Amino acid sequence: MYHTHNLPNTRIDVADALRGIAVAGIILYHSVEHFDIFTKEPIVYTLPCDQQVGSVLAWLLSGKMYGIFAMLFGLSFFIMNDNQQQKGKSFSGRFAWRMCLLFVFGLVNVAFYDGDILMLYAVYGLLLIPISYLPSRAVWCIIGLLAIQPVELFCLLSGTTIDHTTLFEIYNKTISLHETGSFWENAINNLRWGFELNLRYNVFSGRLTQLLCLFILGMQLGRHRFFYNEGRNLHWWHVILGISALVVVALSVVDFGNLAPVLTPIYNLSILSTIVSAVVSAWYAFEGVRSMLRHLCFFGRMSLTNYLLQSIIGSFIFCGYGLGCYRLVGITYAVLIGLAMVVVQYLFGRYWFRNHPRGPLEGLWRKLTWINIGSTDN
């Protein structure tokens, strides 16, 4: 069984910066996808570079930003859990309650945006509780098993196929409502089908086990204090960067063929590892990088607020019940809209943190997490 090493868990600025990068990336890619509206109507304003812009951002952002978010979620769990262990207290029940609260936030979010990930993260988060009691060797074995895409590998070796017909049926109905339905029709449909839609999509895309892998990996990196500039940590981040980059280059020239269901998620995981290791390595190696990325720290510190805000704002901009931009702007213009959303939310964050230590929803989530509890940690 794992026991705390009684080392202080100070705030990790580079983790906040990574969280800010992830949320900003999510906003940009949701804009590329017109917040899940892939219309067959002709789009009014397009540019010749739309396809190239979409391909580059899909390669860089799709699946990777949510993955970084998941990894940092696991890191946050470790910090809160370890702080309570150092006081001789159990955090399991309180964390389970915290995941129930996150699920409620997800219900609010999915009413606006069918691609909500918070409800699924709340379910994944509950699995961290029993895993957190395991010794590190067992945890690394679980991470390794999940990283090789066990579901897809089993299907490939056994000849089993997963029927995704229901996924596409729900998705087509949902997109149609985004284009022509009222807000209330969309909200009711999203609340009815949102969780199932995202669960089925995670199975379809290979993210089901990969996201859980990243949750657990974040917890494990927290155990080993990997995000602190201690010992040989920076050296190991350089090693991870080099290996990840080599894997990305190698897989970029490979024809996946029938192995695509297994190799595509692994390829995405390699890109994610390259991004994270590059950011952490540069953060600790270069003062100029730290100065630049510090602007994203408070953006990441209110990641829950920013995630819900982008759902509300983005859906209003792109859905038919709002401005209907799904049929007006092509990918490049949509990315510019996404950048504008990031800037507006950034400015709101700067204003908010002048007088508050946490984001609006982060403060509420913390207060409700520790309701009737005297502790004020984290």
C-alpha cells in the first residue's frame, strides 16, 4: 500500500501553465469544429487555407488538450490526497463527493455543449480512489497496460468489432438540432444523450482507456514529484522529450493500415508527451519562457470556469439558436473567433484575480468540497 512521504506539496506553476495551454487549446479546437456542428450547408465565408489550418490544429490539439487536462486532474488528486494523508486523514470519501459535484457541473455544461467531458472525468476520477492505495510498481503496470490500448488490441487480435451505429445516430440527431433547434430543444437533447454520446465517442476514438491512463499517470508523476525542479527531474524530462519526438517522427511516416485503431491513439499520446515534456523542460531551463507562460498560469487556475464559459459563449456563437456562425465562417475565421474567446476570457481572468484567490467556479467547488469540514487545504 502507498503511504505519503511527508514532503511539502507547494503550488506547481508549470502545471497551471500547462492547464492554461490545455484549456486555450480546447477552445481553439472546439471553434475549428464549430462546437460540434459539421454542416452540409455551404459556408458563406471561407479561405483557401481552411483545410490546411484544420489539419494542423487537428494534429496538434485534437485529443491532446483533453489528455493534458486529464493528466493534470490526476496530479491535483494526488496533491489533495497526499496533503490529507500527511494530516492522518482519509480523502477518499471527500474526493468521491467532489466528483459528484463535478458531475453536476458537467450537467450544467452539457446543457450548452454536447461535447462535455466533465461528467466522464467525474466517473474516471472515482477510479483513482482504489488505485491510489496501490504501491507504485502496481500503478506503473496499470499505466503500461492502459497505454497500449488494450480494448483496441483485443479487438484486433480476436477479430472482434464494436458496433458504433448508435453513436452516429445520436450524433446526427444532435447536429441537426444544433442547426435548427431552439436552445431548450438543444439543452433537453444534450442532457438526455450527452453522457452516452461522449462515452461512445471515447470508445470509438480509443480515448476510453487512454484518458484513464493519463489520470493515473498524473497521480503517479505527483507521487514522484516529477513536476518539481528537483534532483534529476529536468534530465528525465529531456529524455522523455527526445524519445517522444522520435516516436512522433517515426509514426508520422508509417502507414497504419489495419493497425490504425491501436496506433492512432498511441501516436496522439506521443504528441501529447512531446508537448508536455517540451513545456516543462523549457519552463525550468529558460527564464524567458517562464515569463511568457506565466500569463497562462491564472488562465489555468480557473480552468473549470473557463471550460464552462467557452461552452456557453461558443455554443451561442455557432449554434442556430444563437448567431448561427456554423454556416457563416470557415475554419480559419472560426479559429480567429476562438482566439477572441481566449483573449476575452483571459482578460476576465486578470480582472477576477485582482480581488479573488480562485476562479468563480473553482471557489464554489472548493467550498462545497469541504462543506462542514474545518480544513482549508487546497
